[in-house]
Amino acid sequence: MPKITYIGLDDSVEVEATEGQSIMRAAVLNGIGGIVGECGGQAMCATCHVFVEGADCELPDIEDDEAEMLECTADERRSNSRLGCQLSAGSHFSEIIVRLPQRQV
């Protein structure tokens, strides 16, 4: 099963995700604090902003909708910023490490 490691301000949690599950959905279903996912994965709210620290493969390019939302994040956008709803286990990675921002809203 694909694995996602979430690094928060005070801890880190590793979650096994199902095939096709996004970083955002896996966080919400597993009670990971720091991911809101307000729009449910439609790339319309930027409340699943993460900083990708490591991935076992090259991630897909950022599409226009995601790029636009990354300009609206509550925490500063960085070169490794992504929306968790846009990265899916299995199709985009089998193992990934993401750092959570200090705030989402």
C-alpha cells in the first residue's frame, strides 16, 4: 500500500493510503490535524496545502488551477508547495513525505 508521512509542528504520522487516494483525503480520513480540505478536493480552497519533502518518483507538473490556488495559501508558498488534493497515491507516488504548514486558514 502507498505510504504518506505527514510532518506536523510537533509530530509525524505515517498513514497507509489506498490506491487513488489523495494526500488530502488520507489526512482527513485518518484525523491528521493541519489539513482541512474544505472544498473536498476540487482545488478551490487551498486548505490542503503541503510542502513536499520527499517522494519516491517525480510528481506531475502543477496545473493552472493548482497554481492559482497556491497563490492564495494562508502560509507562504514555497518551491515545494503543492495542494494535497492534487496528488494521488499509486498514480503519482507510492511513498511521500509532506510537511504541514503552520496554518491553513
